[in-house]
Amino acid sequence: MTDNWTELAVNGGPPVRSMPMPSRKAFGKDEMASLMEAAQHYLEDPMDLPYHGRCETAFCDEFVRFMGGGYADAVATGTASVYVALQALDLPKGSEVILSGVVDSGPLNSIIVQGYVPVIADTAPGSYNIGLEQFQAKCTDRTSALIAVHCAGEALEIDEIVADAHARGIKVLEDCSQAPGAMWKGRRVGSFGDIAATSTMYRKSLMSGSSGGIVYATSEDMHHRALACADRGKPLWRTDYDIRDPRTNLFPALNWNADELSCAVGLASLRRLDDTIARRSKFLDGLSERLKAESRVCKVYAFRGSPSPFFIPVHVDVEKLTCSKVTFAEALIAEGIDLNPHYAFLVTDWAYAIPYLPEGTAIPNAVAFRDESFNLFVNENYGERELNDTVDAISKVEAHFGA
Ligand SMILES: Cc1ncc(COP(=O)(O)O)c(C=O)c1O
């Protein structure tokens, strides 16, 4: 540590890092080239950009290859992917759907809007993810499905959860939005349950422009149902289907079709997803090792399986500090480190949601973990420099606030 680090940046001293953390550039040269190729094609093709065009087909085919088989349909948003997947499960009216308490509002709202009862499962102690025990604790004879969220890029113990759920007659929808490509026991998440949803909006590791999503299934029947749920009940797979004849539509559903040019961008993003995951994982592993050796206070969350890191929860041992966790995290931000000091994606914190939840819903494990951690941001352009700066900033702030 150098002398000019004695004063914290939050108190007016010079920051550890004065340049911004590297931006991600998810829309890079490859995405631009794929988009231009698609635009050029449609400029010359007599046909205008359709639903399920060549870009969407290529994106879905590539996703299926990435997953090691199955069926995929690209849709307009990540929320739409969950909504469509949930509708495709065809659950009994008014039944209970278990959802992890740490999640985006899209999955919760999909349950509510479709008239099901959201039942919120707590996370495992010291984690933002549910385990088998937390799922089992919420099962009743009214439970018809679980939305299993692979939060932060970590794979759930999804094989055990799915086996237990199926033994109880409960269907499983995997939400892979924060963990595309993460593996559990050598298989990609999304391939274990009955159906999977993945957001590909611009902040996700796999992105298809500003907005997008993918519904994935290993069964062709489930895929067909998802296709119909994504576009007004149309039996798109039938050879005698006529796009100009809504009389053959199967049931009421909305239109969640993906945009063809988004899919061109998504295709390029998907082709580098393995590299994206590897670079993020390298930073995660490096940080875990360094903090283990160099920090008394901060500990990187131990991801299970092979993660696809979305953000990195860092546990703060507040007993060893003279300040609060938020003050500590805000001091790190002032030192030039990008992070979220206090994660707000806990369902029980959302006033609008409370009337829809069973009375007394509580997620004490999730709240405790959130209250003692911050989420470090990461992207595939983080390297050695960012690793050193992050560790240096933590050392500096820790030295100042150490009890
Ligand atoms: C776990 C999870 N599910 C669903 C969504 C919804 O996706 P979108 O924002 O693309 O609608 C998100 C994030 O945005 C998410 O993190």
C-alpha cells in the first residue's frame, strides 16, 4: 500500500482506481457484423423481416447446439420467456407456484398475471439460491410448479430438485436468465426441468440487443406448446397450418414473437458465450484466491458447479468492522470499484407484491445474506488490472474500518 492511500477516497483522498472499470461492449464487432449481414440480406431479399425468419432460426439452432439438443424459441423479452414457459406448463387454475425469493419481478408477475398463487421459497443459508430443503419446505398438495432461478450465475442442485419435484407431480421451469451456459454435473442448466426460460436483454451474458428471451425444452411436445403460447395459440409446427387462418388457433395466447434483427445480434453473442463465461470465471477464481489470502473481512461467495458468473456476491464480516456493510461498500465504490452495495431483488422488499403473497411470507436466509454482502460487478473485459485494483481497494478500506 502506498502513502497516498491513507485517506479514503470517500473522505477526499485519491482513489485506488481513477479510470472507469472496463465497459463490457456486449455489442461488439461480431454482433455488428452479424447485424449488418442480416440487414444486407433483407435489403436484397424480396421478403420483409418475418417472424421465425432465418436469423431467428439460426439463433435457435445455435442455442440448441449449445445446450446439447432440444428445442428453442426466441421471444421478445426475458419476462416473456418466463410467461410463455409458465403458460406452456398448463397448470391447474389457481394452483401454487413456488418461486425463489431472490429474483427479478418478471417471473413473480408472470405467476400473478396468470392467476396462480406465488409461494416464495427462502434461499439456502449464506446464498442467493434455493436448495432442495427450501423447495421442500414450501410444497403443499396445491403446488403444481416450481420456477427454479439460477441466481447470480450459479447452478442450483437442479438434478435433485427436479427428481424430488417430479416425484411429487410438480413441474419445473428453470429460469436461466442470470446463468446461461452454467453447468451442473456436466450438463447445461435449463436441460433438467420441464421447460426453461432465459432473458437475453442487454445486461445479460447472452444478449440479443436491447431485449430478448429464449424458451427452451427438451421435449418436442412442450416446445410445440411453447410455440403456441408465444404466438396467439398458433399450431406453427403443423404442415397444414395457414398463417392467414386464425380458425385453427388452439387457445388464447398473446404475441411474444422475437425481432429478427435482435436474433442476428444474439447469434453472435451466443457464439462467444463460452469465452465470455471463461473470462468471467477466471476473474472470479482469481478474486476468490486473492481475498482468501489477503482479506480478513471479505469472502467471495463459493459458487457450486461450473458457474456462468453474472455478478459476484462478496460476504463482509461486519463483526470485524467499525462501520456498516453499506458504508464499507460505498467506500469501495468511491475507490473506483463497481458494485451494488445492497441487492434489492428480494421479493419480500417489494410493497406491491405483498398482497399477492401468502400471509407472513418471510425469507430470513436471503435477507441475512443480503445484509452482509455486496454484489461486485464483473464482465468479460475484467482482467489482472481490475483484480489488483479490487483487492487493493478492499485492503485499503478494510485497513481504515478494521475493528
Ligand atoms: C432471473 C431473471 N428472470 C427474468 C428476468 C426478466 O428478463 P427481462 O428483463 O429481459 O424481461 C430477469 C432480468 O431481467 C432475471 O434476472
